[in-house]
Amino acid sequence: MEPILVGYVRRAHGINGAVVVRPLTDDPDGRWFAGAEFASDGNPPVTYTVSEIGPHKDGLLVHFEGVSDRTTAEALRGTSFTIASDDRRELDSQEFWPDDLIGCTVVDEAGEPLGTVDSVKFGAAQDRLAVRTPDGVIEVPFVDAIVPSIDLDARKIVMTPPIGLFPEV
């Protein structure tokens, strides 16, 4: 399983080794706390442990164990942090991890292929599935009325798209 991205360092903050982290998780308080451990995206990955944390206008103000000066903190700029996919929370029956949807075949209600999920786009009002078709990528609102059925075991998503959203099959 691929590691799951949970945040990255935007920049150093101050002279005592603090960094500003942008959390990329649905539960920042449950994931980012003193004592939490994350693997870096380095090669080889390095494990970082949060020693102190607090809110910041651009994300979270984080101190990691062993990072005690601005030079060391500045070296972390752009570093991404991950967790093992097994460490994610349990999902409700109608929730899905975006990476689990990528690559799923998309069909209409009659079973005719429409395309393949290329990515998931996050929006303020609603998320969208970017579906790759022979004619290009079409962004489909990820709402129950249009996406009534997802079968992750079969890697298949059934859609009832509005007329005109997809070219005629």
C-alpha cells in the first residue's frame, strides 16, 4: 500500500526550529498532536515526532523533536509527511478514500463504459470525480444523484449523468 500524505512543511517560523505545516487530513486535531510520528518523503524516509503544536494562520505551528534551530527547520521546507494506509480511520459505509477511487471504471446505468476515474477534485460546495474519456477529462459532481453506486471490490462506479455531460456513447 502507498503511504498516505497527511501534511507538508510550508516554511520555517522563528529561530527556535518551529515550522508551519499545512495539514492534509480530514482530522487535523486527531492526526497532528504532541507525540504523533510521521515518515518524511525523503529517501530513505526519516521519522519525525511532534514535540509541540499549535494553531497558525497558515496551518499548524509545529516543533519536531531534534529540530531546534532555524537552519534545521528551513531544511524541512517542502518536506511531506505520510502515514501508513492502515493507520487511517475507519470510514462510514458511504465514505471513500480518494486514492481508492482513482482507476475505477465508470459506467452508466446500462453498464456502458464512460471512462476511468483519473483524480478527485476537492471543492467548497462539492467534490468532483475527474473521469478520463476518449474525448478528454470530464469533471463530474460527486453527489448521490449522479453517482448512486460505488463497488470498490469490482473497481466500478455507476453514474447517472445529466444529458450532455458525457458525449453520446
